[in-house]
Amino acid sequence: MPNWVEQNLHVVGSKADVDRFIRTGFVRRSKGQFDDLLDLRRLCPLQRREPKSTYTHESAVVLRHYRTRTQAFFVMITSWDYPAEFYARLARHWPSLGFVCAVNGEMDDFGGISWRWMEKR
């Protein structure tokens, strides 16, 4: 059984940009599935020649999510490690959004906060 890494991802921006982020990456569970997912590869696609192993995880299991007009908040988990490369690429793929992410290892073996605020228009 894997150790789980909990992550809280807070997304802030205009209604249209937050809507587009959710439509692109949030996958609701369907019949026969147990969990909602956040599809990391759809949110931050790999370049053509990048190896598929660039991302340690293709998706994260969403435990809870909340939405307001200009914000979205996801509580999610991944196994063994957090998707560091995904978080590093968020700003490049979504420059009009701001992000704050808290990462906590299940055994309190590591943790941290990452943030990137949106560009002014």
C-alpha cells in the first residue's frame, strides 16, 4: 500500500480562466470509477519530444473540491511523491491564473508551500 501525499491546490483568476482550467483538467468520476481526478497531463501537456516519464504522475485523486466565481480549491492525493514537474509548469501553461499549493507527506516526512501569482493585465 503506497504512502499518500496530500496536496491543496488553490487556483485564482477570472471566472473565464478558472472555468477553462476546470474544464481542461477536472475529470468527474463516471460509472465504475471511485474517484474524481485532476488530469495533470491535460493541464500542462508535455512537449513533443519530452519523455512520458517527465511526470511522476499523470493524474491526482481529488478528495474534495470547492468553487467560487473566481477561485477553485482542490484537496488531492498522489502516491509516494508529489508531481513537482507539474507544479513547476503551471505558471507557463496558465499565466493568467494564480496558484498556491501546500504539499504534505502522509508520514509528515516532507512538506512545503509553492505559489505563483498571476500576471497583471
